[in-house]
Amino acid sequence: MATIGAEKSRQSGPWDRVRKRGLFAPSLRTEEAIWFYIFLGPWLLAFLIFTLMPMAASFALGFTRYNAIQPPEWVGLQNYALLYRDPVFWKSMRVTFVYTGIFVPVQLAISLALAMLLNLRVPGMRAIRTIYYLPAILPAVVTGLVWVWLFNPDFGLFNFLLYKIAGIQGPNWLGSERWVMPAVIISGLWGMGAGVIIFLAALQGISHELYEAAELDGAGLWNQFLNVTVPMLSPVILYNLLIGMIGALQTFERIYVMTRGGPNYASYFYNLYLYDNAFGYFKLGLASAQAWILFLVIMLMTFIALRTSGRWVYYSGGR
Amino acid sequence: MTTTTMGIRLGRRRRDQLRKVLGFLLLIPGILWVLMPTAWMFSAAFSSLAQVLRFPPELWPDPWVWTNFYEGFTYLPFGRYFVNSLQISVIRVIGQVIAASMAGYAFARLRAPGRNLLFAVVLSTMMLPYTVIMIPQFVLFKELGWINTYKPLTIPFFGGGAFFIFLFRQFFRTIPEDIFEAARLDGSTYFGIYWRILMPLSLPILATSAILIFQNSWQDLIGPLIYLNSNDLYTIPLGLATFRSSFGSSPWNLIMAVSIGAAIPPVLLFFFGQRYLLSGIVVMEK
């Protein structure tokens, strides 16, 4: 992954000298800067109106009581204090963290392994890749619905297979406080094509000479993986880790159709509670405070990941 | 070539083959794992409800029920929802692709004070949870009278989005400088370079972004959930989410029939665009 670092300075093109300019015309440099801001215009405008302003507003709303009908009323840190004392808030936090802590590493490992298998030059690989990417194309709502049904304790496929193969009576997956989280993780692992594609693209960018050199030095497959593949992929691993983590902390759609947070809040994800507070009870101030807590958590975790990444991420070309 | 390297070459070929066979065998359980729910979807879409609810389950529909699709798509006006979803997604793809390619060009090729800082801002918006801006956006759109229209689901995206701006920027940076210089010598404007030179060269990136944006938009649930109240404006995901609760017991055969219908546009798009998708994402590493 490229970084934002300075780029090689562009040499002044020959047209600089060729082009004749009027006395009061803006210099080429100014003209280029003006065009930069013209081309960036749509993003800049959308960013100011739909991101920056709402960000500031939601930060402020976090210190108010607000129901979208009466004007907001300043309450200081009360929302944060309320959340601090709210057992459901902590439960939703724990549910989300347990899910993220298990799901993200497992997904990362499986995606990488899969990408390496899908990178083999075997006839029919194009079709196999499409099959593997299929779950990622299906809308999350559809995936959620399919899994509700597969996990059905009475006529679902999972308990049928458990019964048929292992001879055991399967649990009431989505109806059981103990099994709902494993079920949610399993269903999440079904649709991980996007991470696989990014790994696959990166694998294809690794030069074959590196493997040949490693092999001439007597490195076996495992050592080639550890000393060539992992270092060369490490920027992409970091990217997939961060994007996976940020996504997992915001899980919403699939859970909304699968469990609505139940049973007894056992799958009450952070954003589900936030959504209920905002648009179920119209506690918009409280929900804003919740959103900012999540934002701070994400920033903190991203910061830690980036900070420690210097030790294991290798940028070729010494960026 | 010396005999030792010959030996390594030969051994290597055999090991390569072994690796391929092993890898292929490892892929098979995964294929089954991925296809199992899909097969189940298809089976249910053609089965009677009684068969779907039977235990032990039977994969092969008996009898084949073809009316599930008709019934599913008429119980709630899913045909309508389908058109709605399509309309929103197409508008969003066009707006977002244009904005992202423009911003990508600016960051890749035009120098201006503040560029690096702004690019850092673009990338850091990837960290921002939607929920942080969700509530003030809702208040803003309520004031503007945008509730129950498609504007909140399309216009905020006309900024391009961090990921896609990044994708375009990375791609434009791989295009040789000479092309730009030659174009400038011929008297091309910056806009001319963007429109007549860069756009035709960016087909893989345009296709990649269009596919991914379409997928994002097509499956969005939270946006329609917040902003759409009247039934005839509903999108497919919103319709499916309400479908389940509007029946006493879940009519799984109808739900699966509609789900298959809902999956057709993104699957078709992926099928026809997949050769661009991989090459499009490769530039990210550059």
C-alpha cells in the first residue's frame, strides 16, 4: 500500500517554455493549483456539508438531550455518565469486541490461505474464484436471511448435518444465548470474498524471482511463506486488518435481520443499540455520544495498529 | 546450465505439480462450504413451504413449485422495489465514479498547496463510522425536506468516497509522465487530459469502482431504513427485512425466491466485470 509521502517532484515540462502567456494571466503554477481545487470540488463540497459539519454537530449533540422535535437542551456530560452506568451499553460493547476479536483474526488467516490457493495456476481457476466470491456479492440482508434458516433448530441444514454425521441434537443456535455468537461468526465467515480478492491481487504482484532465489537458498515451502510471502504482503495484511476491524466494530445489517440483538441482548451489537436509541427512542443526544465513543475506540485501535506496524510491516522501495 | 541447477529445476517442477494437486484438494471443502447455502437457497425457492419445513430436509424439490417467484414478487411489490433499488444504485454509481475519478486525478497529477494534507484527510475519513455523521445528517435532511426521497441515499455520495479516490489516484500515478507532457504540448487543457486521455485509459478502474459502488448501494439497509417511510419507495433490502416480519410464520420458499431475484443484478455485474476487478485492484499496491 502506498503512503501519502512526498512524491518525486515533477520536472518542469517543455510546454512551460513553449507556451506564450499574457502579462496578467496567472502563472502556470497558480493555474494548476486552481484546477486542482476545481477537480477536487465535488469531494470538498460533499466533505464539508455531509461529513465535517455533521461531525462537529454530532460531537456537540453528544452533550445535549435532543429528540429532533424540541430544540436540543444542554446537559453536559450526562449522556456519557448515563452510558457509563448502563449495563446494556456495556453488554453491547462486550458483544461487539468479542465478535471483532475472534472474527477478524480468523477471517484474516482464512482469507490469506484461500488467496494463496486461488493463486495456483490450475485449470478452471477462474470459475473457482467466482464461486468463492459469490457470497460476498450477495446483499447482507439476503445472507442474513439464508443463515437464519440454515440455523433453524427444527428444519435447518446445520442441525440436520450434526444429527446425520455426529448423531447429536444441535443447539437452538439463534435462540440460545450461548450459541448465537458462534452462529453469527460462522455466518460472517461465509462472505469474505472482498479480503480474498485484495490478497489475491497482492500475491500476483510478488515477483517470481524472490521465490526462485529463496528456493536456491534451500528454503522450503513454509520458509518461503514466512520469509517471502508474509513480508511482501505485510502492507496488505495491515490494510485488511484495519478495514476488517473497522467493519466488524460496525456490524449491523446482518444482525438486524438475523437476531435483532437477541436473545437477552446476547447479540446486541454496538450499532444496533445505537440505532435503537436514535431511531427507536429518538434519544439523539445519547446516540451521538455513543457514536463518538465508538469513533474514539476505532481511532485508538487504528493508532495502536499503525504504531506497532513498524515492527512487522515491510515496505519495498523503502517508503 | 550446470547439472545442479538442472536437478533443482526438475525437482521443482514435480514439487510444483504436487503443490497444485494438494491446493486443489484443499479448495474442494471450501467450495462445498460456499455452495451449500446457495444450493439451499435454490432448492427452497422451488419447493413448497411444507417441504421446506420438513425434517429431515430434502434438497431436491418435490414437487417443483414455479409459482414461488410470482407469489414472492407480488405479495409485497418487489418488482417495484427492484426498480427503486436499481434507480438509486445507478444514480449513485454515476455520481460517485465521476467525483472519485476527478479527485483521483487532482491528487495524482495536479500540484497545489495543501494537497498532501487534503489527501491525508481523505484517507482518514475511512476510519469515520457512519453513525457519527448519521444523526446530524438526518436532522439536516429533515430540515431540507429530503425525508422520504432518494436524495439522502445518493447526493451525500457525490463526493466520491475515500476508497475510490484512492483507487483512481493510484491508477493515474502509474500512467507515464510523457503522455501528459505530450498532451500539454498539443494544447490540451487539464480538463481535456482528464476527459479525453485519462478516462479512456481507466476502463479497468471505472469498471472496478462501478461494480463495488453498485454492490454497496444495492445492499444498503440502514440508509433506506432511516429515510424511506412510504411503501412504494422501498428498496429490495428494506422490503426483504420487512417481508419476514409481515408474515406470521416465515414463508421461506418465497423469501428465497425473492432473495435470488435480489442477487441477480450484482451477480451479473460481477460475472461480466470480473476480468477488470482483479486488474483494477492490483494498482492499489503500487
